[in-house]
Amino acid sequence: MSRPQKYKKVCQIPKRHEYFPSGEWTEEIVVLTIDEYEAIRLIDMEGFSQEECAVYMQVARTTVQQIYSRARKKLATVLVHGAGLRIYGGEYRLCDGKEETCGCGGCAKHRGEENK
């Protein structure tokens, strides 16, 4: 019997879900999952270590390492081969904003914008 999937906590859904190169492109489309997007956002944009990212996403550090490695490979394919990028899917749950020490700062609830 296989192990059930563990959902990764995600704070933000990307504002844009598709990116395509201008001019000629390969017509290949790479799919980056929401949890892969979140790992890239936390580690590369927010400066989290993989350990901090794992605590935030509520998964093991080795899981974050695997997610991050997959995401980087996909982004490299997009850049090197001129492929399109779509962001959707994955095993995740959105931050509910109820955690006092979440520290995400990115979700609408933690920015005080949940009713706007």
C-alpha cells in the first residue's frame, strides 16, 4: 500500500499562471506545480534556507530538496530551450492565516487584506 500524499502549505498562488517567450519558441510547455512555485519563491525570492522552507511548508527537508530540484530543472528547460511555462496543480493546501508564527507575510490574511 502506498503512502498517502502529504499536502504542502502554500501561502500564495501566482498572479500569472502562464509565461511564453516572445518571438519564436519551441511550443513545448513545461508545467510547474504550485508547490514547486512556492519552493522557488521561498528559497530564491524570500531567502529561506531549505530547512526554513521545509518548516514553513510543513514537510521534511528532503521533500523540499526534491521539490526545489524539480522546479529548478523545469525552469532551466524553459530558459535554455525557449519553452512556455504554466503553473498549476500539485499537492498543496493554502495557508489559512490562523497560524500566529507563520511568518509568511505573503498571504492576504497576514497582510490584513482578507476582506478587501
